[in-house]
Amino acid sequence: MPFIGNQPALSYTSFAKQDFTTSATTSYTLSQPVANENEIALFINFVRQEPTTAYTASGTSLTLTSATSASDDMYAIFLGKAVQTVNPPAGSVGASQIADGSIALGKLSATGTKDSTTFLRGDNTFATPAGGGKLLQVVTATSTASFDTTSSSYVATPLTASITPSSSSSKILTLVNGNLVSNSSSVYATIYRNSTELASPALQGVGAENTHICSNMIILDSPLTTSATSYTVYVKATGGATARWNISSIVVTITLMEIAG
């Protein structure tokens, strides 16, 4: 039949049921209050009883006309109390009933709980990484500045970024995309956390005049702090060479990812 507006969602309606432990009595207590006996369907030994004639009800009090016995089977269906009137029963919904893009990634997990650390395996099952693994925040900095040094000790380049970890147990994944040039001998690049060198070296290059060396570096660090922490690219040269960082003045990047510990 036609409807004005949205059609009522009545396809998945189930009513609350109460089972009774019977004895030789006419008085029972309902688990839900009712206005009168017409709001429940009472069954004794699988036979529906007539309201008012066989029983009366008010509030949570149920009164029978005749006493039951301990061997009787009695239950009531609450006609005025429906449960799951909109949500379908468990296991009744398949992939064809779910609209594309209607489920957020954070709701997908092996247990059905909301957990954004969940990932999809190749066999289309879900798992949660042990010991954390959740991506908490990402910070990216860029630079087009070039930098030269003949120092045999590490010197900071203009490429730097700062992050404030949300937990002292977090790890910081540092990704650097840049370029380093050697003019005659060995040059080196590394990453410092504040004043602490994280690799020795992260990158080394040896070449002839103006030999370009790709400076893509990846380091997973455990700063053990919730204070603001800086990560900076440092370079140095040996044997009288000149280390030339980003000689072409292109955009170089440093990205910091906080990973839950």
C-alpha cells in the first residue's frame, strides 16, 4: 500500500518475552510494567489465555484466575514492547545490503569493535598489530634552501621538522627525501634528534666532481618523551671535500610519523 513520507521499518520487529518459573499460585511479577492485561499475550502449556477471563495485569502484577502448578510451562509476550524495531537481527545482513562507502575504516576489525589500528590482510581478513602500531600524527616540512660545508664534523642543514609525541612510548618514523653532492671525496648525511645523532652515518657517498647522491633516509626512533622534539638533516665532508646539500635548490622534504608504541 502507498505511504506518505518514509515507509515504516517493520520488517525486523521482535517482541520482548518473559518466561516464568511456575508454582501453585495465581500471582506473578512481570519484568516490564503494563497498563492492563491486553498488553501481553500469556501462554500456559503452549495455549494462549484469554485476557480478563484467564488473567488480569496492571503495572508489574500478573494475576491468574486459576493457580498454576510447578509442572506448567508459562510465558508472556509483551505486545507493547518491541525490540530491534529498526536494526535487523544478527547475521541477517550480507554484502549486498551494505551501501558502498557507508562503513568507515575505523569500524572494521576482527571483533567488530571500533578500532582504527585494524588493517586488512591479503586474504581479506582483519587483524590488529600487536603492541600498538596506530598512526597518531604526521608532520611534514619542506625546504628549497641549498647548503654547503667543508666541515669534517656534522653540520645542520636547513631541512628540519618538530613533533610533540602524545605518549612517551611512541616511536617516530622519520622519512627524508633530498639530495647530496660530493665534489671529490666522501660526504655523509645523517639525522639528528635534537643534539643526538640517530645513525652513523645514515648515508655515505663517494664520487668525482659534482656526483649526485640520492639522500632518501628512513629511521625509526624512540624519543621517550612528550616534549617537542626536532629532527634535522646533518651533513659533513672528509678529505677536504665539499658536501653540497640540495645543490639544485629543489623541494626536499622531511616527514615525521608518530606510531603508537
